[in-house]
Amino acid sequence: MGEECGGLLVEDRTDVDAYVERLCRVLDDPVECRAIGLRGRERVLAEFSLEQMGARHGASTARSSRACPSRRRPNSAPVDDAP
């Protein structure tokens, strides 16, 4: 069910009944609703800090720069990979 990600996933995005079932389950269980929220918060704090997102953006920019050297601005040096 995708609970390892912190929430409840619906495999088939077109399955409206599955969405309704999962939403009703959470709405009917405030303890589980809070637990899902806390797991989501923990994941965001652990994996999406400003420093981590900056490093990912820098690494992505560096990969793009190397993949498309003709798109590099004149007088700009290649960007090093972020740690």
C-alpha cells in the first residue's frame, strides 16, 4: 500500500474508488492521520533540508552543463559537482 513512504498510495491513478477508500480510512482514524502526518514531517526534515536541496540542484545543474556544453553561456566555467 505504500505505507513505507509515510502515507497511503494508490497504485492506479485512475482508481477513484481506491482514493476514496484511503481518504475515508484516514479521515475515520485521527490517530493514523496524525501518524501519517508525523512520518511525512520526519521524511521532509531528514531528506529535504535547504542544504540538501541546494546540493541536489547544484549537482543537477552540473550534469546539465556537461550534457549540453553548447548551451553554456560564454565566459562561464563548468560547474563542479556538489558534495
